Amino acid sequence: MRSWHFKAIHETLVIMNNKISYLLSTVRCMHRCNSVLASKSSASTRKRVLWICRYREPLENVNFRQLLLNIFPPFRGPSLRFLSQKTDVFSTGAKIEPEKSTEALISEETPQSSLELEKLDDSGSPKEKHIAGHSELFYSSLRKCTCPSDALDLYSSAVSIKHFTNCLTMVWRLFKNLSEEQQRYEKQLIFEHPAFVELCQRLLRDARRMMRGDLVFSLHALVNLGVPQNTLLVQTLVRVCQEKLNQFDNRCISVLATTLSGMDKDKNVSALQAGLQLLVEQRIASIRDIFILHNLMKCMGRDAPVFLKKKLEMAVLKEIDHLTFPNALRMFLALVAMNYCSIPILNACSKKIQEHIHDVPFRQLIVILDACCSLQYRNVKLVSALADYVNSTACIWDKRQIMLFLSACETLAFQPTELMGIFAEKVTEDPEFLNLKNLMIVLRVYSRLNYVPRDQKHLFFETLHSCLNKFLPQISNTELLKAVYSFCILGYLPNHALDTLMQKDSRNELLLSDDLHKEQKEIMLRCVKVCMELDSPSFTKPAFVLTKDSSSLVSLNLRKAREALIELLGDENMFQQNVQLPYKYHIDFEIKMDSDRKKVLPIPATDDHTDSSVHRLALLFVPPSAFCLGSTHPQGKLAMKKRHLNKLGYHVILVLNKKFQEMTNEDAVEFLKGKIYPENPSPPSEVTMQDNN
């Protein structure tokens, strides 16, 4: 009998020594919930007691769902709590309730719901004195923390809900400033820290008592620290936010919107987002802070209704005079996130950025260009200012940074001429940095923007060709085709790479039947074969080019040009329209003239004319997208077409069709007269596009 007593006492002491703190906190929790605790604790249940999912990183092999449901009372309310029980979130007359103290919130009658929590004793004056006495020391220590674990170590000295939430917020602030590698390591330490589990337990118990700022910042910190969204803690905070939504001020709304934008869609999150969107619509007229408006624009996203996007735009424009440089950068990203191109806002942001161009970090330069591309915002002054800044400071950037900037400019079809010349020199001086990926970027940029260095054209081509030859044994068929295509666009034939490409083509290795980009590859391959013939040094200009009218119908955007030509030349037999040439080239209008270019010859009279003295003019009416942004410089494909038409004996006249359509009929006739007859100068409104090279 005595040995049995000793054995029982020994087992009890072991359990108490190992789990005394856990048992005490659990007993207090269950006592306040008027429940009976009848479960045993084990060595593996102390960590991550809050998880209801089988989230196994960084800790594993713990059934948190079963453990949690044994400790905390089950939910008795509905799965979604959207409205506060005292204020209607949809009501237009809802007012923001003033922030209340912890004790005032505790004294209120807590509604019976799934989030019902225990009340604290009303005799809180000793506790109040204790909190007041420790706050100054606590916050002073918190500010001195240098890593998340330091902040968690202060949990034991926290004596109020405000302390707990500030402790968690400091953990997140310190965590986000770490490098990616440090964050992975520190996240492991955070989740394994004993105080983190206790802190999460405390937040779960006191969720309804939190002030609105503490509530949203705690949710923000937990979500960004990587606490799983389907845990009881996160879902509880989301549901409390639903109930207190009308109490949130503009700052809380901004933080909550930022948090929700990083969460996955589920019933609670979707309900809270819908309520937040309605609340933003009601409050938007009272928001005067550009930073908050930026956050709301960014977090409402592209799914926000158009009328709400317009309201946000008008609210920003009212405060546009207070726009600062940092907010100008953020506003670009907000408009991209909302997929809304507001020209007035973008113009104001562009002006502010140009004023502080030397304060823009390099990474932000790329972000701005990418944003302009996403929004289809073509501000020549802004892009030119960015290019001039990089050009003037090229000595402080490495070759890879300049290459990335040029690649971003290429997406906008903007040609920074001086910078491309500087980079071409760097490439010819030190081509070793050109791996295959970088080489493909350089070829794509220079071919699309149609830039060839004037002084080192041959050396530049030979350097790139030599780099390509090094990668031929390992390059894929698609990359080989793209590289050769880029060279051909620039008018250079890389012989060794061409031979390899043609061998693959002869073996039908380039175009696979199930290739998603088969049609695009066929076009590129056909272009390469045309360049091999027309750009070959052995090619001579033909005395006669077989042409044919593809159709007598003229598209709507060319009717004005046709009418102007008839009025100028007197007869539609004096020109051809919709002319199809060999090599699948097409010109809008063809005109034939005598050797002095003073007289237009009728088309029927010159059909069989092989006299080389006949001048053939090709009029091409092209859209703005065929030229580099803000310039008269044709992009690569158009420049190649112009070069090949010259090889076939045509004098090419490029006309920007958009500006031509804006002319009056009289001005259109005068403009074409100045282009066809060289003795007549062009009118002031120049719309002919010539090759700057």
C-alpha cells in the first residue's frame, strides 16, 4: 500500500515539474469559462497550442486541432459575424465611436456569441496602478530590442493588453527589417519561443477587449509573420474586426485593408472585405491623408467597382497639393494594383518624381518604368528624365543595372540613345558578364529599339556574335531562333549561328506540332530567311518587281489618304493601293515617277516598264506604336521593312497616320504634295517618320 502511494506521488511530481506553468494557465482559462478540465498534458502539447490545422513548419507531429478543441469552448454562434450588434456597418449615418479604455470595454455587457470571453474582476484599481507603474519601463525596454526574440523575452513583464499587442507589433517590425535568409532563421526561433505561444493565447482570450488600433495591428503582425490563416487565433481576430468595423478610424481602416490584401479568400475574409469596401465608400469624403488613400487604393485592388475607383481618384486629387515625393512613388504602385490609369494623378506624381529625381533609388527607377508600362502611361518627359539621370550617373552603376534599366525602357518602346551608346561600349570592352540570359536581353533590347552604335557598329556585332557562338552547344532551339532573329532585325547575319539554325530547320526540330508558339516561330523563321536573301552582300536591286493589287477596297483609316491623292494627282490611275510585293511585304500606296521626280507616271503605262530611271515611291501609313516613344525613330520591324523595300528599289515615305487623320483636307493634300515632289518643302506639322540612324 505504501509503495503504491510513493509511486503516485512520484508521478505527480514529475508532471508538475514539467508542465506546471501550462497547467496553471489552462486551469485559469477553464475556470473563467465555467468548464471542467479533465485532460492530461504531455511534453509535446505546450508548443503551438493555438493551431487548428496540421501546420507542420517549423514544428511537426502535434495534433493541434484535437488539443485546441479540448481546451477552448466550442463556437456556438454563426460561422460569419458581419455586423456589430450595436451599430450597422451598412448604415450611412454610422459614427466612429471614441476609443475606450480597457476597463470601460470590460465593463460593457459582452454579447453571447461564439466569441464569448471571460470578464475580469471590476475591482481593477490595483491592476491599473500596476500597469501605470510598469508602462514607462516596459516601453523603454521594448524600444531597445534589436531582434524579435528580444521583444518576446519582454512578454513576462507585460501587464496589460496594450503591452501584449505592442510586444507583438515590435516582433513584426524587427522581423521585416531582416534579410530573407535571416527571416527564415528568425521565424523558426519565433515559433519555438515559449513566450510566443503564451502571447497568442493571451491575444485569443482578450481579442474582444482590444482597442481598435491594437486589434488591427495584431492581426497585421500575425498574418505577416506567417501564422496560418486557418488558425483559431487569426479567424477570431478577423471576426472581431467584423464586429468592430464601424468603430475603426481611418488609420485602422488603412491597416486592415493592407492586411486583407495579403490574405487568402475565405468566408470570413471575404465578408470583412465586402464590409470594408462599403465603409470606405461611406468614409472616403472624410479622408484627407494621402498615405491612407494610397493604401486603400492599393488594397481595394482591380476588383473594386469603377465608381469606387473614381471616388478614390477624386479624393486623391483634392489633396494632390500635399503630395510628397515618397507618396508619389507609392501612388504609382497603388494605381497599378487598382489597374486604373488616372492621368491627372500620374502627371502630378511624375512632376514630383522629376523634382526629386536624384533621390530615387535604382530599384524604384525600374518600378516606375514597369508601372508606366502596366498602366499604358506614356509620359515622355518622365521617362526621358529617368534616362538622363541614369546616363549622367552611369559610372556608379554596374553593367547589369544598366542592362535592367534598358530592358525596362524597351517595354515602353523608349530609346535612351546616349545610354545605349555607353552600354554598347561597356559590352565591347568587357563582354565576359554576358551569360546567355544577359545576351538574350541585350539582343532583344537593341533589335526592338533599332539601335546600332555609329562608331563601333562592326565591333559591337562581332562581340555579340562571338558570345552567341560560345553558347551554341547548350542553347535551346527557341533561344537560338530568337537570337538569330534579333541579329537579322539589325541587319547583321551571324553566319555560324545561321548555319546551325538552318540545320535544325532542315531536320524539322524548330517547329513542333504541339508548340503553343508555333505560329510566332514560323513568322520569325520566315523573316530570317528573307533577311538571308535581301541582306546578303551578293543581293542586287532587281530591275523589275512583280506587284499586284490585293484588293480595290481601302480600309477606313486610309480613305482620307486616297481622297487626298486623287485630288493631288487628278486620277486614281496615277497610283496603286494595297500593293502586295514579294517576300510577303505590303505597301499602302505605290506611285511611279520619272527620273527627275517631277512627273507622276500612270500605273498602266509603266506596268511593263523595266527602265531603271523610273522612281518608285512607297507610302506607308503607320500607327504610333511602330515608332519609339516620343521620337521619329522606327522600331526594329518597321526599320527592317524600310531597309528591304529600299533593297527592292523603293523610296519609302513613312507617315504617322494618327496625325495625318487630324489634318484638314487642304493640309493633307499639301502635306502629300511636299512628300511626293521634293521641290515642295514639307509643311510645319511634320508627320513623316525617318530613320534616325
